Amino acid sequence: MKIQKFTLAILFLLFISQTLFSQEFTIPKNVTLKSDSDYKKYENDVLQGINWLENTPINQQVAKRKKVSAFLLQWMTGTPSFSIKMQSFQMELTEKNPDLLISFLGGWAKYALENPADKDNELAANIAGFESLIKVYTSNKENGIKKDKKVEKLAKLDKTGLEKWVRKKLGQ
């Protein structure tokens, strides 16, 4: 019985350590983004970077966070795979917490990369962007994020409510 509990404890620790290691992200070195194929080869790094930003508290590894954000912005602004359509209502939700802008952009980019056949679906991409923004906001309330009543209201919406809100903002 003790051996089974010990084995389970070891397996659990291995699982936890694997999860922690999988959340690490190494920023690619000497990034060149000139051709379509350059952007394509960094897609996996972009997804990993987006996940890293979503899952790393905003008050930890601040210098690395800035570098990851710069890499992602460089890639997102030049990728020929899709384009992100920015509007004032999106920007308003990131005024108090500029870190939320990269979260929104990351959610949009992640949606477009994971759903290439639907990459131009502005409604779905906006929803994914706001879900990422909300995730980062709510998980960082104790980590230096500033309280924002607009984001708080958005965070209280369920999936249907969020879709309805985005549709209204997009004029659909």
C-alpha cells in the first residue's frame, strides 16, 4: 500500500514538473521576417509565446515579457496569414492596463492560426481576443493589474453574452 502511494506521489510530481517546464518559452534568436515562409516557420513559436504570456503573471519576468511581446507584435504586424482589425472599443478596454492589448492581439492571432479556414471570421477572432484579455485580467488581479470596471463587466458575461456584446460593437 505504501509503495502504491509512493508511486502515485512520484507520478504526480513528474506530471507537475512537466507542466511547469512546458510553460517555459524561449524567444527565438536572430528572427528574420521578410518572406511568407519566414512568418510560417515562427507560427509555433508565436503560439507558445501567446500561451506563455497568458499563463505567466504580469509582475514576473517583466523584462522577458517585454521581449516576448515585442517578438509577437513584430510577427503579428507583418504576417501575411491574416490581419487583425483594430477598433476603438478594443482599445478602450486596454487603456488602464496596456498588457491587455497584447493579450487581446494574442487571442486573435491564436484563433487565426488554430482555425485557418475561419481566420477571417472577425466575430470569432474578436471573441477569442476578448477571452484571452479576460483570462489575463482575472488571473492577474493580485499581480499588479489595475481594476477596470469595463473589463470587470465583460468578465461577468458568459459565452453567449460576450458574443452578443461583440456583435453589437461590430454592428452585426
